[in-house]
Amino acid sequence: MLELVAVVAMTASSGSADDFVLDGSIATVIAQHPIAGVEGKKFVYFDLAGGSQTIAYVPKSFDCKGAVMVEGRYYDFEAGGKRQKSEEKFKVRHLDVEKWQCLPASVDELLEKGDEAKLLELGRAALPGLVRLSSKPAAAAVLEKLVKPKTKVTDWPKWWRARWKKSLEELRGE
């Protein structure tokens, strides 16, 4: 039986726009989400590491089918009520993707298999996943080999947050 899905009226918000670098995957099980749109882009359902799902607006040339590293800006907008004739409003945060790299397998799987060579080959694209898994000694060892910090880093998430924005700006300059 087909279910009818109500179209939710949405308006773009001039809210905050923050940069992000994330790893995740294109969803295979789709949850219902309000969709706004970004001009010149298509939307995909995107599973974030940790189990959440959101909408990512990607360039039309986006061709990843599974695991992916994405980079861009958060996109905030206000959506109407979830029930028909509801005046309730809520904010939704989606991803406006500027750059991406398809990953052959998730960083989690590669780390589990002990495929350090493949992780090093992925380079910068593996960083978000490795930082997320940095409590595991194997992930910390690969991180050290990838970025070679001048001092030993014990808090990788803090180190990453302090540096990724600069690298994003450098990439935009290229």
C-alpha cells in the first residue's frame, strides 16, 4: 500500500553557516526528512557516523554510492509543522556539500581489518573517521603517520578541530 507523504512548506533561513568535514555513507534505508533544496544541487539521504541521518545537497556530478568523506557548509532552514494544519515551526540542519571523496570502504572496516596501507593511501579523506576512532590505539598510530605532528598528540579530536578549518580554507584557495 502506498502511503501519501505530505509536503512540508519550508523557507530558507539566513541562520548560521558553519564549515564541516565528515565521513559517512549514502543511506540505504531512508527515513522521512523535510527537504528544502540548494540551487544547482541534488539531495541525497546521508547516514552520519553514529547512526543519525540527514539530507546532503550535493553537486549534480556527485557519484558516490556508499562510504564518502564530505566537506562544505551546514545549511539551516525553518520547516513547518509535522502535522497537517500545524503552526509549529522547527529548524532543520542539512549539509551543503562542496567537495567529496568516495571511500572504497568505511574507515571503521579498514581499521578493523588492520589495512593500514589503505588508510594511508586514503590520506586526508581518512582523517575524519580516524579522529572519530582515535580512542583506539591502531587509529592513533595511523593518524600519527598521516599528519606527523611535531609533538605527540593525546587528544586527537581537539587537535583536529583546531586544524581542519585552516586546511579547508587552503583547499578553497587552490
